[in-house]
Amino acid sequence: SLYFLLRFHKANVENVQARIGKYPDEVKKRDGRYVVKYLPLHTALMYHATVEVVMLLINVYPEAARVDNALHLAIQRNLLSVVKALLDVYPEGVEERYDGRLPLASSLQMGGTDDEVLTLLAAYPQAAGDKQVDSSGSDNPDAESETLQEGDQLLSPLPLHYAIIEMRSQKVLNALLDAYPD
């Protein structure tokens, strides 16, 4: 199956293309053997398929970009070309949270490159003023490492705070400040 190829073999673009040519519907089917049922695009991202394989899967079935936080998976891999491709086919993905974080905050926290951060910021500048929330959608006052305390008031960190903590470049800091000067 396509999943087996992506998960257990070092899938190259020729093998994946041949498999999709023979079984075109596999690219649209979720893997049903596990609790979390992923599409092949997500499996490829999780199992470190080559950028060429990931791009092939996006091109063959771009709708997969809309499912199960594909953008966040690409951010975890620090794959700028894939991040851009996912934004091209599903620009709204930049506004979707995963574990309470928008893609911009995820990129800053997971060591995304400056180019990746700037790409995400350009795609959704409002994210610079977004406070991280937990996965339920509410502020997360219980997570001490993710919350700054000022007296009795709890303040959720902004992407700028993560950029400072991660010692990001002046270019990134300036871009975040320009996008959210408050």
C-alpha cells in the first residue's frame, strides 16, 4: 500500500508516483489501522519522506492540505518549500491552531528558519498579536512555562516573546514588531 511505502521504505518520488499511478484512490484514503487515521500526505511528513515525495502528494491531492494540521506537520520538519506549497493550496491553514498555537507560534517554538517565520507572518500578520491558548481554546494559566506572570494578572506570551526567548534575528524581531507594535 501507499502507507506501507511511505512508512517503512525510503520512498522515492518514482516509487510513490508509480504506486499512485496504479492505485490513484490511495492518495485520498486514510490509513485505517491506527487510532489516528492520517492521509498519505501526513504520513509522508511524519515519516520524513523527501520534499519531492511530499510535493508530489500535495500536487496529486491538494485537498489533503486542509486536513489534520498538515501545515503544522511541515513546520515541525522545517520544510520551507512544503510550507509555501501548503499555503498556496490552503492559505487559510495559517489561521488554524494546533495544540493552541497558530503556525507562526509553532514555527518560533520549534526552531523554524527565519524565512519560514517571515513567510508565515506575511501570510497572516495578525498572528503577531495572537496569544497562545491551550487546545481547548482558552487561555492556559496552568502552564507555567507558557505563561508570564505580572502581579496577579496572567499574560499569555505573544510570538514576539518566543522570538526573544529563542534569540531570533533582528529581522524577525522587527517584522513581528511591525506587524504588532502594541
